[in-house]
Amino acid sequence: MENRTEPTGRARRHRLRSLRAVAVIVGLLLVAWIVAGFLRADTVARDYFAHAHVGATVANVQSDGMTPGVPPFWQVQIRGDVIEAGRAGPAYQSSMRLWVEPITGFVVVMGAG
């Protein structure tokens, strides 16, 4: 004869309550990540793009695409005209594919040209 202990109704309710709490927390984190990405990812990418071209001015900066990547990162494709010091017009056009963590502002360059 097997001696199996089945969870009581009380333990089952406690487990369900715990699972619901975890689901709510995960849902809130997901919503916060999406909201932060839409509000900050583009701004962080533009700031990084401007600072990456030290000694030059960037103009006509455009975000070609911003999509959620692997959490917590957002993928941002950005490009703009670079005006080197001492020149009157744009010298070349630069573009970057950046993975941006919108809350901390951490940026990983996945491609630049």
C-alpha cells in the first residue's frame, strides 16, 4: 500500500495564490519594460550616437526602427549626417544598430558604419 500525501485544500489555495502573485509581478515588470522602452530607448540611442562621434557634429539624426529585443534590451537603428570639425557640410552618413537598456542607459553596439 502506497503512502502518498496529497496536498490539502489549504495548501492548494496557498500555492495558487503564490502563482498568481508571481504572475502579477512578472506582468508588471513586462509592462514597465515596454513603457520604459517606448519612452527612453530612442532618446538614449540618440545621445549615444551623438557622443560616439567625438569632435564632430551630427545632423539629421533619424531613428529607422525601434523594436523590443531580448529583455531588457531594445533594438534601435539610427543614422545621421556627420559634419567633421572645420567643414561646412556633411562629410559622410553614419548608421548604427544599437541594443539599448532603457532604464540604466546601457548601450551595446551591434553594428556601425
